[in-house]
Amino acid sequence: MPAHNSRSDEFDAVALEAFAEIDAQWHDQIAGLDIAVDEIPRLLPKDPETVEWPDEVTADGAVPLARLIPAGMDVSGAPTRAQIILFRRPLEARAKKGTELLDLIHEVLVQQVATHLGVDEDTIDRGPE
């Protein structure tokens, strides 16, 4: 008997599907980029009314939907890979399951990959030249 897929398993599958087209076009350029999912963001604005997020954060007003963490060094001095973190619950709250959620996650990933590569979002959709 197959195991029941949890909401987080279903979200992960949609996120992978949303990322697949970007990865197919930009695989060589984003080979060092990881995609992760957290339930909720661990960063919140001090003043939600006037928040201005940096380019590394994709948000809907005061609510972060994703965050890009650039490559760097961890506390022990070991190198880390760049990582896009998708925030599952805020994304699910803004889109129903199916195509609507897939499209939203794809849009967020396009924004994050564009920031990571230092190009505009239209370039990500068109693919490398």
C-alpha cells in the first residue's frame, strides 16, 4: 500500500517541477546553487508597514516567500554553496494547489535565480544566449 504524501512532500514535488525548466536552461550556470524548503521564514521585518526587502528576498509585502543565501563560509571556515530557500506556508497561503501554486513557485524561483546570476528576470525566462 503506497504511503500517503504529506503536504510538504506535495509541495517539494511542485517546487521541483517549477525548478525543472529553469535548471534545464541554466544548468551549467546554477550547478552550485541548492534549493531548500522551510515551513516558515525566520526573518521578519521590524516595521511591516515600511519594510524594504533586499534583492535576495522575494516577498509579498511584509511576508517573505523566498530568500537567496549566497555562497560563503560557515562558522568552521568550510565553504558553503549558494541556496534558495522557499517558504512553504506563505507560498501555499497565496496560491491554491495545482497550476496556481506551480506558477507562483516558478515566478519566485525566476526572481531568485535572476538575483543569483545578476541578470533580469526576463533573461531567465528566455534562457542563456
